[in-house]
Amino acid sequence: MKKDESRQLIRAVIYARYSSSGQREESIEGQIRECRAFAKRNGFTVVGEYADRALTGRTDRRPDFQRMLRDAERGAFEAVLCWKMDRFARNRYDSATYKYRLKKCGVRLYYAAETIPEGPEGIILESVMEGYAEYYSENLSQNVKRGNYESAKELKTLGLTLLGLRKGADGRFEIDPETAPVVRRIFEEYAAGIPAKDIYKKLNDEGYRTTRGGRFNKNSIRRIIQNERYAGVYLFKDMRVEGGIPAIVDRDLWEKCQKVAQQHHVSPAAERGVSYLLTTKLFCGHCGEAMTGESVSSIYYYYVCNGRRAHRCKKKRAPKQWIEDLVVRELAALIHSDEFIEAVADSCVEYQQRTRDTADLDALERRQRENEQAIRNTLAAIDAGIITDSVKSHLVVLEAERADLERGIAQLLIAEPDVDREQVIYFLERFRDGDLDDPGYRQFLVDTFLNAAYLYDDDRILLVLNYTQEGERVTLELAEAAAEDDGVKISCFAPSGPPNGANTKKARELVLHFVEKAVAVLIELR
């Protein structure tokens, strides 16, 4: 860097990473320390740090790396400092792609421990070093895989830890006399029909712990029961060696536990606990109280008004499957509407603008302008021949303050990321092709869009969509006022289907109305 540029400090961030292959947390601290020393030597001011721990450089699926790229596009800094080239990427294509993205943002990439000369020779050298880093990564991966496979042929543990087993002197599994009885007990009790909850609760009460020192739970019991290694089978990728591990339980006991587990899997849902999708979301349209799940003979499932339970309301109960399917289909229809998605995107952008607190940023920028003016005044005094120790000291203080202000402004910009309109639209459009029978997709639709649903006995369902201005719960009165307002807009959406016996001869319409506090959707089955 040229000497005359050293006073104008360049805003920079540090990116550090270590993989899980023989590196430790200290690797991050060491990289940051050397990058900070490099910054001090070369006139950079560090305004932020990004670190991905135990993540490989061969992929760009690194959270902090992606956050750094987004912040670069927002102009939060002008340089990225890495310890070495392979910390940025070990894939030549990704390295070139993301360096180009940084360059478009006016951001340069520097390496603290490697010198890349300017000009064509620097580009060639950098390309060679990137190729070597990629070769090293791929070669290391192949060597590790080859070594693991060779070790697996010798039935080695490959670092796998299992309760009841330990690594022997020959590197193979051997029975751990202290914990093997616990594993055997779990299999025997489970085969005898004792619920998994009772098994792990008693183990925890007696002070037993998992291989990681944690308490047993339903999942840890399930993993033990389903692990065929305990029956003496060595497993590694496509390898399966009967008798490759000392068996803690015999094959008959292991098979019996699998049958019990299968019975639990296919048993009626009521015995395992039914999941009611609209819990905390569904309300009575007559009294406004919550409607909660109820089963009859563990065969029929309904939502029942809590007011009805307390004999304060006569609202009919609603079949669980019907109301859940109807709500999910209507929410799915919404995200197939370009008009709705654009309205949500506009609302998100407006919400960010309304809630963003810019007071701190405004104050820093005002101080920055005052600081620049003071520096210009001081330099003018020096040009006029007023050169005293106090003037020189004052200039040093002002320049130090300028660096602090630039750092503070950059940190505020990084700390408050924006989600732009296109990102919101892209996010919502990704879910247009979801499977309506997929529990995860159904849960996503309800959690994301539905604030409340009010169910009436006169074939009406009032949905309150989930983008209110302050995020508070919408009352029944506010929702009804929204739906009945004179300025309603008729949409092209229609409900998917009424409950059995409902009159379907007349047309059904869905009403959307945008108000200050909520979006109400009225479905009329008339």
C-alpha cells in the first residue's frame, strides 16, 4: 500500500474458518490475530469479524460466509482479510465466483499470510495457488475415505463411540463391562413391553448417562433399540459383517424389540398423542374462545369450543381433518396469488422501514460530518502557517476520532441487515409446489400465514392472516370489522370443500380486505 494512502483507513472485515479435520477452536483465534496484525501494518480498520467453525471450505454452504457476502453488497466495508487463500475457498469455481461478487461491490480480498503480487503474474500465481488448494482438499478427502475403508475392512471402530462398547487395544470394538449391562437391560425391558418413557426415566433417576454424559430420553432409547451393532453386526457404508462386533444381545432379543417398535409405530394415533394443527389458532366465531382438540373413542377427532365445554356456548364441534384440510388449502391458494405475495412483500419492506431505529446511525453520521469539517479547518490553519504542538495534537485526535466513527457506522450497518422485496417474493414463491399432505409443509403454512381462524355454525370461516402491523393477536371484533367493511375486495380464491351435509349449490367466495392492523379472509359456504 502506498504511504500517502495510509492515513485514509480502509474499512475491512476478517473472515476465518476451520474445518473439523484435525483443527481446533484456537485455529479461529489464531487466524483473527494474524489478520488484525496485517490490518494494523497495512492501514486497514477492522469493523467486523465472520467465522465459520468446523465447516469445510469445499462448499459455500457456510452461514457467516454468506452473511459476509450480503453485507458486502450493502457497502458495509471495502476489504476482506483472510489468513490464507484456502480459508476463503478450496473450490476454484466458488473462489472465482465469490471474488467476482466482492469485486462488483468494490471489495478487495487480501491474505495475511500469503503475498499475491499485482498485475497478470499475480493473477496467474493466485490461480495456481487456488488450484493447489483445491487439489489438496480433494486429495485429503480421498485419502481419508480410502483410509477409512481400509480400516473398516479390519473392523476398526473409526472413532465411533457406542454405549456398552469401547475401543480395544487392536482398534476394534470390545464389550465395556461397566455399560454393557445397561444396554442389555434396555433391550430386555423394552421387549417386555415397558414404555420407553418409563425406561429412560428410571435410568436417569438411578444416575446412568449416555456416552456423551447427557440424560437418556425417548430418542436415545430408540437409537439403541434400532442399532443392529448391538446384535454383533459391523456396519460401514455398504459393508455389513455379521459377527464383526461382540454382541451384547442375541439376535432373538433384538428381533423381538424391532417387532415391539413396529407395533408402537402402527398403533392408533390416540395412544401416541394426536397432533392438532390448529391449536392456539382456531377460535369460536360465536363466543371468541379457543377451540381445542378432543377425541371420541380414540377414533373420531374434533375441535371443540372451550365455551361449549363450560356450557357457555352452543357452538358445534368441528371434524379435525376437515377444518385442518380446509385451512391449509386456503393458505396454499394464497401463495399462488401474485397479488397477495406482492402485498406481503410490500408490507415487509414497509415494516422494516417503520421499525428501523436510525437514531444511533444518524448521530454517528452527524458527528462524522462535524469531524470532517474540523479536520479541514485544522489543515487550513496549518496551510496558513499556524503550526504549533497543540494544533498537531488536535489533528491527531481528530483523525483518531474519524477512524472510530467510520468503524462505528460500519458496525451498525452490519448489525442491521435488510431483507429486500425481491428476497421476500423469492422466499414465498419457493413454497408454491409444496405437498399439502406433508405435515411439515402444512405446519409451515399455518405458522407463517395464519394469525387466527374463527369458525361459525352458519357455514362461515374467518381467517386472519399473519402479517399484522405490530404482531399482536387480532380479536374477533376487529376481524369481523375487517371482513364486513364496505371497501372489501373480491378475490379469485375459493374454498376447497365444505363438511359433509353443507349446502354447496350456491357459489362460494373468498373476501380479502386490507386494514391497518390485519388482513381478514372470509370463506362463505352458502
